[in-house]
Amino acid sequence: MAAGIWASDPHPAARFLSDRLYEPRFQIGMTLMKSVVFTRWREANPEDTIRFHALRPHEIGMIESTPQKVIAQGADWRFLNELKLELKA
């Protein structure tokens, strides 16, 4: 929701960055907010994303579970599948 608002009107988002000193130079924050593609998350494959982010801790020994096990035990795709159907309609 916020991403959609920021995409349509980047000025308040840039002001927020400036006010909180995340990026104190307003113009740089404005350029950043205009250049970010807020819809890119819709293009990502969630299973691939989980696999990628589970592989790194597994490789260095932080977790014992393999990415496949993390996906099998921790991902319930029913909600996401329903959401995909809703967004297509």
C-alpha cells in the first residue's frame, strides 16, 4: 500500500527520508524515490526468493535445514495463490 502511494507521489516519501536524516539531502531522496521501481516485487517468484535467502545461512552453517526443507515446512502457498487469482481478475 505505501509503495503504491510513494510511487504515485514521491514528494512525501522524499520529505520523510530528509526529516529522519536517512538522506538529509532532499533532492537526492527525491531522485531516489523517483527511480525505485515499486512494482518489481510482483514479478519475483516467492519460492525462488525463499530458496535464495535460505541458502546463504545454510551455506555458512547458521541453519541446518536445506532450502527445500525450509520451503516445505515454512511456506504455505494457499494465501499467495489466492492473491494471484484476485490480482489477475
